[in-house]
Amino acid sequence: MPATLAPDTGPSVIPLRWSTDAPRHIASFTIRVPDVEGARSHRGVFVDSAGVKHEVTGSGGDIDLAPVWDALATGHVRGNATVEFEDGSSRNIGYGLRFVKGTDFAGWQPIDPATSYDEVIDAVYDVLTSHEHHGEHDPSLPPFVWHGVLEAERRELDSHAYPGLHYSFYLDFLRAYARARPERAEEAIGYARLLIDTTNRFVTPDDYAWPRYPYSTISRGHMGGEFAEGDTIQPLKAAMWATGLLRFAEHEERPDAFETALHIGRELARHQLPSGGIGFRVDARTGEPQKESDESTSLVFALELWRQLRDAGEAGFDEPIAAATRWLLEGPVADNQWISDYDDVPSSLNDSTSKNYNNLDALATAQYLLSHTDEDPEHLERARRILRWVEDGFVFWAVESPVDFLSYPCPAVMEQCSHYYPIDFHLANFALAQFAFYEHTGEEEHLAKARACCAALTHYLSPEGLPLTYAPDPDVGYGLKDHIWLGCAAWTGHVLLTEGARSEEVAAR
């Protein structure tokens, strides 16, 4: 029988062990490979910024990278580590390593806030709704949606807007902002209503396999389509939009929001695969998946939607809920293969089979499990394992990186393996998860980490007061004021408005 990795570590966790107590001045570092039964040797393959390939080998659980340190320290690096077994088989346990990181680094201290939560929150609202920032726009579209259309027309990016994904962040932020700023409540709710009207206008035709369904992107200057040609959609992104609609409908008189969410929920249930999963990308016209085997770990968002609809008295969701729960528990919850959410592309330059892991689905699933421990007490430990996996793979706690060319404020959270950069949304999302763990367990460590994440988010402002998507670091070009993912900024504002403020209240008791 082939050897397997210990389930607690997962195939993508490579904690680094520093070779000195002064990480800013280290001359080498070592990869500590997780305990693997039957392992006899390890091999690391790294490609430096000049495209030069370096191979190093080791035994006894370590890979010493001192021979290639100079290459590693001169630019972004991607690589993988491989475990070889006694029977001659091997297993890739790494994913794209563009940055040196270490989860064993225990000397972190919370960074001081750069400004108040309120300043960041108001900056987010102002940039979303400012006509000056977005220029002349179609009055039937909210300014932040028009910004996405302009970006598509300029072809600077295919899109800065994802109706099925980012728009739920807008809804939550605008509703929270209206409660926190009564003097601007009417305006904020007005933008939220306009956003719902806009999204309802741009859906798939009635005769499609996925009828009247929200498109995944604004692409090529208009609503609809995907990055590929045709009418490709990501069905599970719309589940996030639908749960946002349910939250909005609960507090505002908007029955059509509930009906839209119900329609999305029923379409997802109708297209659920026999396995219990749902395809990552599908052709909205024919219903055919882009790849036969692509089932997305974003399934938790459909599961949450179905449960909310069932709780609201809607029938027909018991079987989809049961099947989706089995799929998650037997799949990514067990093996931490959190894939098919962003780009279904390799995460390594030298391994075409490497997978692009993400932490968005993982953290959402962990919080879902936390909220249902009454149904299965083992959900708590499952959620803990997922949180550890995310922290090992995506989170930097050191105030400064041990490599000179990386000096963004920490904690910082990377987005995905293929795009391994620190982004405001994912730091906010990690703060949300940490606070959820604190509320469930009462463990002070989670509260401290949530507060540290929120403090770091106050650094994501440009000198002009604009919210930043990427962690600010002028040396490597992060935090450029002309690169703002507005949906990410909206979620940052929402988390600071809600969980950030609550965590400070709890800490002050």
C-alpha cells in the first residue's frame, strides 16, 4: 500500500524552521517536512526570478536551502518539495512558494493601528460611492458597478466586479454602514437597492440550462460571460450573492430579493451532481461543465443558502443539504484539498499537476462547522484542523518578513497559491474566522489574533486616503492607489464595522 501523509498535516503544509534567532539576518533556512510514514528522503525544486532551476535534497526530515539562498533572496521564487517513499513512490507536498514564510515563528507582536477603524470605513464608503473617483457614469448603475464596466472597456483587466461574489460584500457593507451612520442611511440603502435592480437586469436568458442566473463577471464591457469565450458561469459564486440577498430581505422590505435567492437555491439543487458536489465552471447555455472532474470546494456557500431557505420554511432542500454535507466531510474537510475556486491552474512553474489551493472556502467551511457543533461535536475539531491548515499555508505573523524584499505590515494573509500576495479581503476574512472561534471557544488567543488582523487592516490606506487591495509596500509596488478591488474594500469595511468593533468591545470588558 502506498504511504500517505498524516491527515492533520495535509499535502500542502510546509512549515519553515528558522536556522537562527535573528530572522532578519538569516543566511539559510530549512523546510521541515511533516512527519510522513515510510519517507526516506526529500527533494526541493525551486525556480528563481531569473527562471533558473535549483534542486536540493535532504534526509531526516529537512531540506537545507543554504546552497540556493542567494537566488532565493533576489526575487520572487516558486517551488515545491517532494517526499520519496521506501517503495519508490513520491508525493508532492508543496505548492507555489513565491515568498519565504514560517508558521513556527512565535515572536510576533501585534502591529499598532495606523489610524482608526472609522477612517478606513468611511474611506471605503466614499470610494464606492464617489462620482469624482468613478467619473461620469450611467445613472442606472451604482458608481462602483460602473467602475467595473469602465475597467472592462479599457481592457486593463477583464473585470473589477464579480456580480455573484463581490456584490454580496457590497450589500452587507452598505446595510451595516446605514446602521452605523444614520445620517447617510437613506443614501446607503438606496445604493443597495440599485445594486439589486442592476444585478437582476443582467442574468442569463430564460431558455438557458441555468435560466435567469447571475453572471459571474462583468466581461468585455458588459455584464455576462466569463474569462473564457461563451457563457461560462461559476454557479457557486451566485450562492454568496443569494445569501447576501436573504440578509438584506430580512431587514428591508424587498420581497423580490428573497425570491431571487430562492430561485438561485433551487437552480443549485437542480444541478447538484450525484456525488453531492457542484461544478466549478459550467456553460450556462448547455449546463455542461468546463471540466468533467471540476467540483468546487465553494460548495459550503450553497449549503449555507439551502439551510437558510429551509429555515425560512421552503421545502425541497433536505436531500441537497445531506448530500453536500457528505461531500464536504468526506472531501476537503478530511484532506484539505481546497481547490477550484479561483483559477483552476497549476500553482508551480515546474509541476503542471500542482493545485491552486485557496483559503476562502476553507475558512467559510470552518465557520459553518462551528455553527453546527450541536449536530456533531466532532465539527469543532474539524474546524480547528482547517484553521491550522489556513494559518500554516497563507498567514504571516512576523511584523516583518525574514527576507528584505518583503516588508508589508503583518499579520498578512495571502489570497491563493497561484496569486500568492497579501490582500485586504483575506486578512479581513481571517479576522472574521478568528473572532468566530473566540466566540465559540472563549480562547483568548483567537481574540488576540482577530484584533491584530483588524489593526493591520488600518494600514491598507494610500497617502491620499484611498483603500488599498494589496498590503502597502512601496519597495515592491503593493498598495498602488490605482489598483483597488472595490468588493474586497467593501468586505474590509464590513468586517471592521461589525466584528472589528465587537472584538474591541469584548477586549475592553
